[in-house]
Amino acid sequence: MGIYPAPLEKLIRELSKLPGIGQKSATRVALYILKSDKGLAQSLAESLTKVKEEIRFCSRCFNFTDQDTCVICENGNRANGMLCVVEGPGDQLAIEESGVFKGRYHVLHGVLSPLDGVGPEDLKIGALLSRLENEGICEVILATNPTAEGEATASFLSKMLTDKSVKITRIALGVPMGGDLKYMDSMTLRHALKSRTLLLS
Ligand SMILES: [Zn+2]
């Protein structure tokens, strides 16, 4: 038995199942919803249902969309020849928000992880190969995360694509902006040195 009435306890319990929301934050959000006018609760409930009913994966790049193909795939101004391969829709959004990349994306929906039983057939790799052939891709940027699984996936993809006539690049790994070398781990420094760029020769 909790200290709040049962419906409020249930709302707190449900909210605390969300990532990054602990018991305290869930209680704060639930009490806020309770004291706000009914419109907030109603529009929240509607948005939650709508997002589950209407959001699906783009049939081309597997990004989130509410249409058959997403706005990026539909945008004729994007550079067609460059394809940035990411693990999940969140990674695609982060790159898009940076505003630097103007090509197309391909979302793998995971990374290779033999221990968790995730193999190549569980990722959107077959669709990636079809896109290379059908869309005249000349560069594939492997932007999986710099984790053991992300690196293994990038390495797997680069080996698999060697016989295709496309340029394969990997996002640079190293020291973050505002970072301090003396606090970097040796793996990060090793990558930073390996990924160094030429300024003047
Ligand atoms: Zn798309």
C-alpha cells in the first residue's frame, strides 16, 4: 500500500518505468499532471496513443515517420550519393540536429552482438545492400557508436562492402570538444592519434 490514492500510485508506477525517470521524478510529474487542468492530461493521453498508432519506420531508411517514407528520403535537395549508417533513430536525429550532414541515412536498428544473439540477419543490412545498388550511393559513412559492438558492426560492414564500388568511411573517434587530454582514457587517446587529420605538410 502506498501513501497516495491507488490511481495516483499507478500513474507514478507507470511513469517510473520510463528511462531516466526514477521514483522521485515520477512522483513530481504525476503530482504536476494532477494539479494541472484536465486539458494537459487529455492531450498527453492522446499524444501517447497517437504516437503508438501512427509512427512507423520509413520503408527506405527505417527512420521514424508517419508516412510510408520519411521527410529526409522525400527531400529532393539531399545529396543522394552519401549514405550515413547509424544504429538507431536517436543517432540519426543527433546527426541531423548538428546540421552538418546533408546526405541520406540508413538506420540499422541495432548492432551485432553475438552474446545477445543479434546477428547480421537481425539488422537492416539486406535493405542497405539493396539501397547501394538502387540509389547510386558513392560513399557509405559508418556512424555506429564507438562501443565494442558498434566497432564490430562497422568492421563487419566495411568488409562486406569491399567488393562494392563505394567509398567506405568511418566517423572520427577521439577527444571531445572542450575535453582535457590528461583526463582522457588511453583507448580514446589511441583513437584520437589514429584519426588525426593533416593540417599542413
Ligand atoms: Zn527515410
